[in-house]
Amino acid sequence: GSASVLVQRNPKFSKLNDEDVRYFEGILGAKNVIQDDEKLITANTDWMRKYKGSSKLLLQPRTTDQVSEILKYCNFRCLAVVPQGGNTGLVGGSVPVFDEVVVSLSAMSKIISFDKVSGILVCEAGCILENIISFLDNEGFIMPLDLGAKGSCQIGGNVSTNAGGLRLLRYGSLHGNVLGIEAVLADGTVLDMLKTLRKDNTGYDLKHLFIGSEGSLGIVTKKLLQEARRKLGEILSAFEFLDSNAMNLVLNHLEGARNPLPTSLHNFYVLIETTGSDESSDKQKLEAFLLGSMENELISDGALAQDINQASSFWLLREGIPEALMRAGAVYKYDLSIPVEKMYNLVEEMRSRLGNDANVVGYGHLGDGNLHLNVSTPQYDDKILSQIEPFVYEWTSKHHGSISAEHGLGLMKANKIFYSKSPETVKVMTSIKKLLDPNHILNPYKVLPCSSIS
Ligand code: FAD
Ligand code: MLT
Ligand code: ZN
């Protein structure tokens, strides 16, 4: 089985009827109430084509008030809802499990304001990350978040998954970079937490509840404040790694991928990026670092990108791994935080467990202690899955790691939360969920274990 997560439809939820559809058409206009088969297939299927729902309705609100009206009605009717951004999530969180209504934020994609003095950007939740990156680039600023899915993922989705990405090492997580959020609760209440203050110690900082809550507490809507910092401070901005299996996959499956060190295949590759305030001094420092590391035999070979095109071709080798894995067949994905010194032990143990049955690939954000352990096979096979799980979770828990470093829990790991969180903590989370969404209409079956919710 692909998704291998067995949940039952909660019978408490109503089934969608014609009257509901007419009601939504009244709020949004008929063209934003989508029942078209092709569009629904896309909205029901996740990026990996691993999780598939059977929703009959996709709603595309254009304003916060419309989101509020939708949720108010769904809460009253007990219709379950899945908030959806760019649908690039990797844990089955962004698609319906059964017939939940999909609320897409795609039509809310305006950049509202940007203040060059403070570096504060306000935008709607449906802004595509790459558009924000280019917008800031044109203004001479840097977006503190970047990831391989930038062409499709939306800032609202990034915030809701607390996406880590390729620049976390330098700029920190979204908890630090998001200054405010506007979100709509399950009952339609709009929470305006959009203060553009850097310091504001007035009670609980509720916005943090929504960062990383995977659409289970509210829908992040109209705006979000995002700090974009100038090129200052330490110059290191990324420290990514991939092993030879990952390198091979990309070279074999991605058009245009070229190994800058083609003489022999190495066991490990590290991709280092610097972003300093002075390009030529950056280059000098990096050259000296490369030479020094070779002399000291810390590394066996290296290459320095000479221009922006070469730099992007280096990045393709790292950012292209998820795509290459998808093209290679089935993939079992694990996104783990593990102390760096033990990180690769797990990859090796997994390799010896699985032998020739699978290609075990290791890559990730080394600078953040975040390993992406991926197992690639020609097709999904429950026998292989039973050799990977629960072993991988038990191993991570034993080494005091986290079973979701940056992708979230989604559907895939909702029942695995106890490997990383104590029962007491899960109980507090459940109480918060019950308080903010008493009918559990928001993203059901995800994030928290079904047993703790019902
Ligand atoms: P979706 O996939 O649509 O949704 C993700 C979750 O957020 C779902 O639970 C959904 O219900 C919820 N959600 C979406 N929008 C809203 C909203 N407005 N309000 C409330 N809830 C919402 N992740 C990393 O952390 N680091 C990486 O480096 C990284 N690289 C990736 C590379 C590739 C090629 C791919 C495919 C994925 C990668 N990811 C990475 C996974 C990451 O979670 C997503 O790419 C991204 O953050 C999700 O944004 P999205 O708009 O696609 O959200
Ligand atoms: C990455 O770092 O490339 C992403 O998190 C996607 C993945 O893990 O496959
Ligand atoms: Zn990642």
C-alpha cells in the first residue's frame, strides 16, 4: 500500500449536498466553486502521488472575509476542511483523506506592502515563494527562506509547515522571521496578529501556535509579515550535504545535471553557499577555505562556482534530489533531526537492513542537523515498509532526535508523534486543538493521533 495509514472516516462529518454548493457559490461566485474533475484530481493528489483523497469540492476564496464565511458555514454544518497552499507538502497533510472540502489559498496572492527601511514585507498567504524571492531580490533584499519547491509552494503553506529549507542555517526559522500573522479559526473568527512591531511582550504570542500547525488550528490568510534581512553579518548561508547515492540519482534522472567533480565519485558531497556584503572578499574567503580544507585533507576535491549559472547548476544537484527520487520510482521519506555526529550511522544501518532490496539515500541540511533519509524502490512494497518502520522512528527516538525536523506530521506521522513528544505534551496540544476547533473540522486525521482527538 502506498499511504499505509489506515483511518476511518469520522461519521460525525456531514456529506456535502447541493445546497452547500449553492451556499458557497453565493459567497464566492460560481467560478470560484470548483467541481471540475480534472482540477479536483489535482487538488486530491499530493506531490508524491502517494496520498489521494476524494473531495468533490474545491473553494478558492479571494479575501479573508470569504475564508471566514466558508469556515463559519462548514463549522455550523460540520463539514470537514483541508486548507491547501501549493500542495508540495511531503507528509500527506495538504490533501483530503476522504471527502473533505479543499480550501485553496491560491487566489490570495498579493504582495501588500514592503518597507525598505525595516525590511518588513506584508503579503497574502497564497503568494508563491519564488515570487516573493524575486520581488525582494529586485529591491536588493534577501528572503530568509528558500527551498526546492519555491516555484509552487506558498508562503501560507511554508508558515503552516514551519518550512526550514536551505537558508535556515543563516537566517533562522520562520518563528524568528515571521513578525505577524492573520488567521481564521474554525468558527470563522478572524484573528489579527499582524502588528509590525519587533518587540511586543503583551501576553501569549499566539502567532507561534499557527507557525507549523499544518492547517489544523486555523487558515493563515490575508497577510503575513516577513522580515527580509540585508546581506550582513556572517557570510555562510547554506551548508547542505548529499551522499554518492543521492548524487547518482540526480545525475541519472535529471536532465542538465552535471557533476562538477567528475573524475571519481565521492562518498559525500557538501554544498556551501556564502552571501556576504562584498562578493570579491566572499570569493577570496571561500577559495582560501577550499584550499585549506584540501591541504588538511578534510576534503578530497572541490569546485568553486565562477558565475551565477554555475552556482545554479551546483544547486540543481542538491535541490533536484526530491524530483530525481520521484522519477526513480517509489520513495519512503523520513525527515529527521539527529545529532550530526550520529546522523550517517542511521543511513548505514538502514542500508545493511535492506541490503539489495532498496536504494538508501542520505542528504539534507547538515548545518541544521537535519537528515533526509529516503528509501527508493521500483514500487511500493509493504514488506520493505515493515523493515523500515518502526525501526527508523525507534532509532531516532533512542538518539533523542525528532521524527519531523521540517516537513511536519501530516497524515503520514500523526500517530507517530509519541516518538518525539511526551504524552503530557500531546495532551496539552489536544486541549488547544479542542479549544480552537471543537468540531475538529480543520484538517482532520492529520497532525494529532486520532485516538487523542475523538
Ligand atoms: P501545502 O503542501 O499545500 O500544505 C502543507 C500543509 O500546510 C498542509 O497541512 C496544509 O493543510 C497546510 N496549509 C497550507 N496553506 C495553509 C494556509 N494558508 N493556512 C493554514 N494551513 C495551510 N520543506 C522544508 O521544510 N524544507 C525544504 O527544504 C523543503 N524542500 C522541498 C522540496 C521539494 C521539491 C518539495 C516538493 C517539498 C519540499 N518541502 C520542504 C516540503 C514543504 O513542506 C513544502 O514545500 C512547503 O512548505 C509547503 O508549502 P505549500 O504551499 O505547498 O503547502
Ligand atoms: C529537501 O531538503 O530537499 C526537501 O526537504 C525535500 C525532501 O526532503 O525531499
Ligand atoms: Zn529539506
